[in-house]
Amino acid sequence: MADEIAYFDNAATTFPKPEEVYSFMDTFYRTNGVNIGRGNYNSALSAGRLQKETRDLLLELFHCEGKTVIFEPSATIALNQVIRGLDWHEGDVVYITPFEHNAVLRPLNYLKDQFNLRIEDLAVDRDTISYNLEKIKYQFQEIPPKVVIATHASNVCGVIAPLEEIFSLAKKYNAITIADMSQTAGLVDTDLIKCHVDFAVFAGHKTLYGPFGIAGFVSTNEIQLKPLIYGGTGIESANPYMPDKIPIKYEAGSQNIMAIAGLNASLKWILKNGINNLFIQEQKNKETLTKVLKEFDYIRIIEPKTQAIGVISTIIDGYSSDSLGSVFSEHGIAVRTGLQCAPNAHKFLNTFPEGTLRFSVGSLSIEKFILQLTDFLNKLEL
């Protein structure tokens, strides 16, 4: 694929993955691809040890020894487990960013219909696309929060939320704090304890450079959630209810050991190379791409005036993003078009309902991809 397609859709999933991920997944699955917690034979025990080691690696990555890692098949399921698992009451107040993914918006709207939730947007300055902490402080004073949810980085414009500052303000009101780190886990070095994060959701296949099928959340031990999924756990099989033991309480069903092996390998790769080094490399790739895009006066870039990840949304006046996406695809260039599952972000950025043409790079983005894009843009007639 890398030889055929200039890939600029890393916000959807990073590509390529480190070679260590591919090789370890294949090796481990061939030798220990059995069910975790369903037997006492050697390969099952080995799979269980790998699962535990992967949880420990995540706690190391997030500087939060003592918290608990729960694995889920996707970040969407993890967000549903956290959001829908909370103890909600009539009229509870929830603050979110203007940039939330539908994996947050849709569970909240489901709960809003049940509990008449009051959903408020955290203050962000439109001109600079940056969080206004003074206004947020005032918002919390006027309408105290029950829950504050923040996507750590927007998958539309890349702006990074100042989690420590926002959640520190939220904790003055004993609010529950949830960070959607799907776009930043493994990329932006984050201390979950210092940032006052109760629940941090991660997606293995994005900036953690792992495969699909493994995601989850890092959880405080102070808040109990209601399980979202009920079923077999490998322990307490005679119990007609879900066991209270965490993390197994939220991990019904068979775990994806092949995907966990991939995540294990990618976490070791991240920790070996240094998360800050990977962020620096991604920023260099972003700067190179931005410079190329700015050479073409028909491309308008939506650019936050504060720190952002390697996501660049663009508009080409007179053309829909969907129609342009097809043109790019025909010439071997992979981009994301439309609303990117974040309609509120586009409403905030005044790009709704058409959406944008989104480019996103990773730390492993290949230079020849940018050369191929440059050549295409030079030939594009609009």
C-alpha cells in the first residue's frame, strides 16, 4: 500500500505501523493465539501475562501507576462504557468541547433524552481556535459541572485542549473528568494524575501505532461504572451477575489477543523511541505539509493559533470536499473528506454541512508521500 498510495489519513488510523508491530503480532498469534483467562495451560497463561504487561505499559506511558486499564474493542465502545456507565440524574450538567466526535455526542444525546441533561460547550475563541480559560472559569462558576468531557485533540483542526487547566477548574466542583485521547495517546506526553483525569480513552490503531480491535480506557479507582456489556468473563461462572472485580467487570467476552500483542509491541516501540521525539517528528512532517499546501492559493487552511497535532483541514472554494476526495483518490492520494464524524466541530468552524478536505500526518509519514502530493497539486487544474 505504501508503494501505491500517498497516505494522508493518519487521524483515521496511522499507517504504516512500526515493523515490530507486524512481526510480533504474527509470531505471538502463531504460538499463543488462545483465549485469555479460560485455561491454565502454558499458552493461555502466556496470553494472560502479555495482557497484564500491556496494561502496565499503558500505565507507564500515562504516568499513572495505581490506575486501572480496561480493554475494549474500540474507543467508541470505551466512550460508551464510560459515559453510559456513570450514575446520571435529572438535569445533570455536562460540559464538552466544540470538537467532540460522534462517539461522545451520540451517547450524550441518548442520555439527554432520558435524563434531560444540560449540555454546554466549553469556551473557545473562534478567531484563534484556542481555549479561553478565563471564560471557562466563569462558565463553571455560573453553571457548575457534573461531568466535563474533552477531546484532547480535534480530529478536524488538530487543536490540543489544555487538559490540566480545564480539569483543574472542573475539580473545584468535584466534577467527573473524561478525556478522549484517541488522537493523542502515544503522541502527546500526558500525566493523567497531574491532569486530574478520571477516565482517559485511547484507540490502539491511531497514535499508539497498534492494530484495529484494541482500545480502552484508563480508569480512576474511585468511581464505579455500570457495565455496558454483560457476559462471560472466565471467572465466577456460577455468578448470574457480572463480577465486581475490575477490570473484568467491564471486559465481558473473549479478548482480542492478536490485537493486544500488536499494541504491546507498539507501546514498547513508543517508549523506546520516546514519545516527545515522535511528537517532534510529527510536527516536522506537519510543517513540511503545511508549507506545501500554502504554495497553492486556491487552498485555504483552517489553522489554530495554538499548538495542534498533525491534522490539517482545508477548503477549496467552489468545490465540495467529497468531489475533491474522489479526484485525489483517483491519483493515488488518500485524504479524508466531509464531516469526519465531528459535526459540531464543523459548525464551530463554519464548514458545516460541506465539511473539509483533511490531511493528517504521523511521525512515520513518508517523505515521498509529500513529493507525490506536490506533483499532483502542481498538475491539478481548478
